Amino acid sequence: MLPNYYEFSFPVKIISGHKALNNLPAELVQAGVAHPMIITDPGVARAGLSNVVLDAFAESGITIGAFYDQTPPESSTLIVNDLAGVYRDKKCDCLIAVGGGSVIDTAKGVNILVTHGGDDVRDFRGAETLAGPLRPFYTVPTTSGTGSEATNSAVIADPEKGVKMLFVSEFLLPRAAILDSRMTLTLPPKLTAATGMDALTHAMESYISIQKNPMSDAYAFQAIRLVGRNLRRVTAHPQDQDGRLALANASTMAGTAFSNSMVGCVHSMGHATGAVGHIPHGIAMNIFLPFGLEFNLPRCAEGIGEMLLPLAGPEIYAATPAAERPAQTIAEVKRLKDDLFELCGLPRTLKEAGVGWDKMERIAQLAINDASAMMNAMELTVPAALKILEKAYE
């Protein structure tokens, strides 16, 4: 059934292909900008991917205004505030983020400050605090998981308070996202697996969110299908260029889905565990996903059962009785986790990830206050969060 009312928006231009990056200079020309600030991280620079980006501009007549390649693994208010000053000093006129979620979220934060003024991005935290459109902004993702290249949100850590802040606004969406398979070919197998599970979690939580709608379902469904068909193969064979492009598209589609329907308790648990246990977000998603689905079974069994088709394929779906499909979907997620552990050692439990049992109470308290819990079908309470943590521990 259709919801009585919903909204869906996705104004981001997608440029996808094995050499899609070559079209980026033309995009800047169309926007009337020619002095970009490029933000990336040390891993991208070490992998030589910065050169791929710079080569795309070699004969374009566009001058790179500023180039920053020291973005930390976790986006920080300190970095965002500093880079906004660099942008202004170098008189840049647009932003290009080349990297994963931390880089893209950092660039989103910088764009807030250079457009609307101020010296502290914390002043703009929360939902719909931005007064109008931001400067031209382009994303070139180098991982296939966060979906940040196509989302209306950013997560930026406040190191002074030890919390992660959420920024939500349609104005955070980039003008274009460049999906180029060359940009993920050097991603190590474990990071490939972790980011792929992040994309899968985005899609699955979107599909059972209380704010789901037919449009977000379509994007989520296809994202699940692309991850289900490609993640194992690309983890085992990192140079599979077609598989890399498929996962890049899955990440963007999942990001589009949850930008319009939001996520749920798996992300609440993951955000809290990341803050307390300091484990990467993709690993947290891999650990919590099946247990979050189990928690939502009382209200979401039908939707969870429907996801068996794109995840496992038509043969398994058809062979599974309708009443058993929800449980089979969860079993397929657990099987995927086991396969990825065998392929690359991706942690399946909190214990394997090095999170101590003594941190569970603190994680539960943070999780129930995380914004993602608001759109979860089942109410996330401290006892419920502790039960999920117990299942996820070992």
C-alpha cells in the first residue's frame, strides 16, 4: 500500500563509468566555477588516486585553488573549521571531495561555513538549519559504502565533547557525484567488505524504515541486489572493474534511499559503538545488521522477507515458503558475514572487533538517544539495545 503522504527528492547528477572522472572539468565549466578546493585523505594520495583526479584537469584551463590531503578517518569540527579558512584565503569558488565518508562529510561541513559564514560548524548542527543553497560541490567517492556522495546528511565528530553530530539538509547534496571504477580499484579487501556492508545496511534499513515509500524502496531494492551479486566476488578479486562499478552504484542508490526514508536501530547501535568502542562504521554495520533485522521482525516481517529476493536471488526466494522468508533473509545476511570473514577477516562480533563487555551499558545509553532510532519501526530502549549488544558480542 502507498503511504498517505511522502516526499522524495534526488537532485544529484550521477556520472558513472570506467573513466567518468574525465567529465568533471566540463561540469565545473557548466557551473561557472574554475578555482576548486580539493579535499582528500592520505590513503587516496598514497594510492596515486590524487594524480588521476589532477590529470583530469591537466588540459582544462581550470586552476586548482587549494589541495588538502590530510583528512583524518573521522571527520572533525577542528579540521572543518580550519579548512574553511584555507578556502577563503585561497579564494576558491567550489569544492571537490575525493574520498570516503569522512572526506565527503568534511567537505560538506566546509561548504556550510564558506557559504553561510561563521568559524564553527557546530553552530549549524541538527536538521534543516541551513538558510539556502551552498557553493557548487562535487563528490568523487573512493569507497563504495557510505553513500555520502548522494546523501543530504553529514556526521562530524566534536572531539571536545566526544560526540558525533548529525547535519541534515537538502542543501548538503552535491551538484554531481562521479562514480569512476578506477577510484576504488586499490581499496583493500577488508575495507571493500566493510563499506559494502555499510551500503547493504543503508538499503535494508531504508526498506523497513517507518518513513519508507515506493521511490526509496526502488533504490534500496536495486542496491541490495547489486551488493548481493557483487560483494563476495569483488572482495575476493579486487581488480574486478565491473564489480567495482556495480558496488559504487549500489552505494549511491542506497544513499539515495536512506536520504529519503532514513535508517534505524542498526545505525543507532553503530554510531554509539563507534563513539565508545572506536571501531570503523562499516565494521559496526556488519556486526549489527542481522540483529537489528531480528529486533524489527515483529513489525517488519513482510518487508524483511521481500528483501530475500534481491539479496539471495530468485531461485532461493522461490524455493523458500513465504512464512520462512524473513528468517531466511536474516540467515543470508549472517552467511554473507561468515563468507566475508573467511575472505578477508572482517570482524563478525564485537569481541572480534576488540570492543570490551564493560562498554555495553554506555553504548546502549548512547544508542537510544541517537537520531537514527527515531525512524526505527520498533522502539529502541536500553533493555532492547543491551539485548542486541549481547547477541552481537560473540
